[in-house]
Amino acid sequence: MIFHRLKVGFHRLGSPPTFHKLCRVLSPWLWAGFLVCAAIGLYQALYVVPPDYQQGDSYRILFIHVPAAWQAMAGYVIMSILAVIALVWRIRTVEIMTMAAAPVGAAFTALCLATGSLWGKPMWGTWWAWDARLTSMLVLLFIYLGIMGLYAAFEDRRKGARVACILVLVGLVNIPLIHFSVEWWTTLHQGATIRLLGESRMHPSMMSPLIWMTVGVKLMFGAALLDRARNDLIDQDRRKNWIRQLIGEGATGDNA
């Protein structure tokens, strides 16, 4: 029963008009949720939480850095799940979503590296160190960029997506390396501050803005992913009848 429902859901998702409508409906709500969460999180991070007794106010950039780092890795895991679905069921809209996730994930990875460097300069005395965590995150950025480049190298979008999906699954090995790098090797980067199992080392007053920012970043990822996927779908199907009908409906609505 569960497998049948999944199969039906995948087939519905495979319909370009249905997928386009779903993206168009969900995206504004995700963007609105992101703005609300980000506003609350940034306000608390900048004005409510007190300065750190060692780092002063410079630690506040971590309320952007940490959610961006988490989402860079979570985005890759999501992309890998989509890649498996795309390779097994050959659903074109899922292939599009997989490829649309790469530039969004790359943006969060670049944001993580940039904010980490801004924090590292006053704390470590250098913008960059060939630390295990930093280096593995840089590798993640290169993997994202490699997926984007490989996909763009094919004129046949579907063939390019399938080949790039294989690279996505190969690159998945880097995610546990990033996560456990601070435990497996001696690094400058601090260890895990927040633990799902066990006691967290972050002060309770800092948890609220971090949670708000984390939720906001996840909503932003979802909104950006749906927008990119919808635009890519329209670009691929711009000569098909359902796009012409969609344009016709929009023109009729404007005239009304």
C-alpha cells in the first residue's frame, strides 16, 4: 500500500503542469516563512543575546555561518535522495529538481566558507587554514560546481542529468567526512557544540536565534529550489502546448 502510494505520488509529480502548479503555490509560502524566521532570528541574534565572554560580538556571525553549513550538507543529502529517485524511476521533473539543487547548495556552501573566514580572521588570526573541516567543506563546493558543470556539458538535458546524478551519489562520501572531521583529526575548527544525543555546550540563550535562523534557512532552500526547478522546467518545455496554454491563461487573466 505504501509503495503504491509512493508510486502514484511520483507519477503525479512527473506531470509538468502539476509540478509547475505545485512549485508556484508552495514557493511564496516558503519565502514568507523564511522572511518571518530570519527577521525573528536576526533580531534575537543582534539585540537579545548578550556578547560572548571570550569572543565579544564577533561570534554573532555564527548565527548565519552555522545554519548555512548545516544546510549546505543537508542540501546535498536531499539532492542525493532526488538523484536516486531520478535514476530509478526516470522522472524528468525529479531530474530537474536534482540539478536545480546544485546551485542552491553551492550558494550555501560559499556562504558558509565566507562567514567562516570572517569569523576565523579575528579568532585564529588568518582568513584560511588547511583545516580538515574547512578543506572538506571546500571540496563540497567543488563537488557542487562539478555537478553543475557536468550537467551543462550535455546538450541533451536528460542525459546530462542522469550522468550528473551518478556524480552526486559518488560525492555523497564527502558528507560524513565533513561531519566527523573534527572527531577523526586534530583541527582548528571547534567540535560539535549542539548534540541531539547528549548535553549541548551552547548557552540556552543562544539556542532560540539559532533555531529560528536554521528553520529560516531551510525554508529559503526549499523556496529557491522550487523557483529554480520551475524556471528550468519552463525553459525546457517552452515550445510545448501546456506552456502555451499557461501563457494564454495568464494573458486572459491580465485582460480581465
